[in-house]
Amino acid sequence: MGSYVEKHLYENELIVDKARRDKWGLIGTWIFGILFCWLLLIPLFIAIKETVVFSNTELILTNKRIVRKSGVFRTKAFDAPLSKVLNVYVETTFWGKVFNTNKIRITTALGVIVDKIQNADEFKSTILGQIDQFEEARLARQATWTAQAMASHVGAQNQTVANGAKKKRTGRYD
């Protein structure tokens, strides 16, 4: 079975990178759940819930957007077009450096995506590079459209000038 994002790709959209989530955060939850399971098993149920949520969360970068999907029974998906990304921030603690895990915060015009992932600096560089490619492609499309519009406008003006010159010579339009 494919991922949520693979099933919901737009036309001409490709997956560029998938963030590898930080598994070390679950260890503390499980230790707490096992040590305090005598408290009506609530900490153990919390550890199970966190594991299920962890295994059903995706953070994916495509060539057009960033998508974060989480949930099992109630799925929440947050899509942010690359043109709406305002800032990408990476926070690394001492233990994050030891275990190569970081917190990444992606601020967009639509909201904020926060997740603990491995190799967040590489993921950030990939996001910023993809934003640059997206903007370059958008500007190239805009330049092509502008050139075509100007060419058709100049062609129409030349036709009008040619018709005006013909009228002066013959006294009529054809």
C-alpha cells in the first residue's frame, strides 16, 4: 500500500524527499510507560498511542508543495505550496547531535509544520533548493508568456500600420 501523498499527487508532481522521522523520542515514552504502568496502565496506553501516531505520520517534499499527514482513524493533512513557505528553521540539542535528530519548523503563510526528523539540515537544504527551482520555473513561464503577449501585440500593431499605409496609397482597406 502506498503512502497518503503518493496517492494524492497532483498532475506533473513528483516526490523529491521524504523526511525520516526521529525514533529516539519514542524510547522515553516507552520507558515512562513501562515504569509507571501500575498507574492503571495509562502511561502504557499513551506509549502505544504515540507509537501508532509516529508510524502513521509523513513529512514529504514534492516539487510543488510540502505535505505533513498524520493520524490513523482521523487523518489530518497539511499541504503548503512551495511559494507559501516563509522560513525553515532547524533546532538541534546536544542529544540531537549525538543521535542525529533535530526539530524542524517550517513556517508558511498557511500555518506551521513542526516535526522531529533525522538529518534536518539536509532536508532544509533540499526544501530551499526546491523552492529556488520552483521560483526559477515560475519566472521562466512568466517570461515566456510575456514575450508571447508582446509578440502578438507588436504583430497586431504592424498589421495596423501596414493597413494604414495601404489606405493612403489606394484609399481603401482590404
